[in-house]
Amino acid sequence: MPVASCPLVRFPASVDDRGVTTAEYALCAVSAVAFAGVLYAILTGDTVNGVLTDLVVDALSSGV
């Protein structure tokens, strides 16, 4: 298919893209907050808390 008959819409070069960067930053910020929430939920769980506590107790009681 020749480029001239491509069904894609072509925008002129003068289209204002200033808001695109802001939207990308907002999407990254929302993703980071969501990841932090999941990480917090995992690390404050009973299983992880028990493993970390056992690790610290073993390290302190090793006597080396």
C-alpha cells in the first residue's frame, strides 16, 4: 500500500503537544503510587514480617 493512500489520519506539524508531557508524568506518578501501595501491602503482611523478624533474630543470636 503506498504511503499516500494510507488510511491513517495525519496531523499537521503545528498541533500543540504541550499537554502530552503532563499526561505522561501524571501516568507515571499514578503508576508509582500504585506500585508503592502494592509493595506496602506485601511488606506489612504477616508472612513477610515473620520472615524478616526471624532473619534479624538469627543474625543477632549467631554470636559471630
